[in-house]
Amino acid sequence: MTGQVLWRERITARFSDCDPLGHVNNAVYLTYLEQARLNLWRAQFGFSSKPPAPGQRRGEGFILARAEVDFRAQVFDTDELEVRMSLAGFGRSSATYDYEIVNVQTGVLVAAAKTVQVWFDYDANKSVPISDALKERLSKPLDG
């Protein structure tokens, strides 16, 4: 990871996360990253996934633009994981996060990941700059 850990999210692998080979399916790791990211944003700036009331603007928020995952070890049903997030940096309208997913029982790094999110005006249907105030809030470490 490139920066200070902003957030730690504990997740227990569920039976439904596993594929016929008995380990957590690769696509589920993106859900683990999303869960950590959304909980961080709820704590940092009050993110809400609720749709707006009829006739109201949808406003601005992040959209996922890129995700990459390097798988290092298998995860199985009931394994307890910790997703560790750090902020790698900002672009004009983007934020890049690095992640480590660690097996809590063994201390083994099971995956390393990176995502890029774009700050987006849902009503104008275009990216918009991230304000300095929001960048400051997104940079603040929180204990998840």
C-alpha cells in the first residue's frame, strides 16, 4: 500500500461467497472492496445510497471507473478478513485507493487491489472536479 491506512473493515467470508471449488470466487473480492469503501465514505462525508425523492436532483457522488485485484492466496467459508484501505492520490475529478485484504487468523495477505473513483454529477451526466474541502475529508484516517 502506498499510504497511511484510512479504514479497516472486518468481513467474514460467507458460504454464498464460495464457488464450486470451495474458495471465495474472484468476483466477490470486488464486493468486499465496495463494502469497505462505502462504509469509509459514510463515516467521512455522510454518503447515502438512497435515491432522491421524486423531482429532486440526484446530485454528485463517486462512480467506479477502474478496479484491479491481484490474488495472492485462497479464502474459504468462515475465514475472517480485514480490508485495509489507503488513499493513493487524487486527480482533478478522481480518487485512487489501494487495498490489502488480509486473513485475520493467519496474517496472510490474500489480495492486493486498487480502485479509481470519479466524482460525478449524476444530473449533468459528467465528471466534475473534487473540491479541496472534500479532498481534505477523504484524506482523514478513520478507525473502522
